[in-house]
Amino acid sequence: MALTATIYHFAIELADVDRGVYESLALKVAQHPSETAERLVTRVLAYCLEHAEGIAFSRGISEPDEPAITIRDLTGTITSWIEVGAPDAARLHKASKASPRVVVYIEKLPVIYLRQLAGEKIHRAESIAVLAIDRELIAQLVAKLDRRMTIALSVTDGHLFISIGATSMDGSVERHAITPA
């Protein structure tokens, strides 16, 4: 018998002071059986940190050629290609040709990932943002993960402040660069 996706419902009050984005988000997110809780949490945070008109999650593993998250303009053209995890150099090369803006959110150690990409041929590698969310913050969120969650998320100076009920946590988002070939 095949395993099915687990559905999570997130009610998020987003206050991104850095970008001037203040929204109430109601997200219904499917976790594929092969997706880790860390990646799921990173994907939800990436969606919040990138939230803009035209943002959408992809169809997931059933659409391997799509990024985890896209932002499209009114014509349907991709304006931001947002990956979560550790896409390889070929995928980033393709993404950078398909979209004017490419961002990668990683939930693991950035030094290992960046070492894998160093010297690889990636179109406009220097313009790709690699963002690492504090691993301790990810672990705290995973420990609190529930099928229905209400979260308050504030972003100030690249620092995340999160409240879930009476629990508060915080962590940073660090930007890294890919060394071009």
C-alpha cells in the first residue's frame, strides 16, 4: 500500500518589517512521505520570507522540473525561482536561465552545500542567493510541529521571531554566495 501525503494547516500572522509585508496567511501544505519535517518547516518559512503577489507552492515531487516555490507575474512568467533543500548545479544552472531571480533555502550546513557547488558551471552563480535558516530554530519548530498550527512570525534585520502559543523562539537567516566557476 502506497503512503500518502500528510496535510498541515498553518495560520500565520506575518510581519516582515524588512520588506514591509504584513499579511495573514492560511497555508495548506502537503508533506510527501519522503520529505523530512526539517524540509517541510524550511519550505513554510521560505514561503513566508518570500511572500509576494503571485507566490505559490509547486505540485511537489509529482512535478520534478518545478521549483519548490515560484513567484509569477500577471502574465504567468516566473519572476522568482525558489528552491528548498540542496539542488545540484545543473538544476541551479537551469533555474538561473529560466528566472531573473533564484533563491535557495537550506536547512543543513551551508558550508557542505557550497563546497559541492564550488567551481561548477552555473549560469549567473554570483546572483543566486543561498539562505541558511538557523538550524536550532528549525529544530525547535519541528519539535512543535502539529497538523494545525497558529504562528506569529516577525522578521527584523534578517532575524526571525516566532511565537506558537506561549512559546517564543528566534533565529537568524544567513546569506551565502556560490563561488562561480
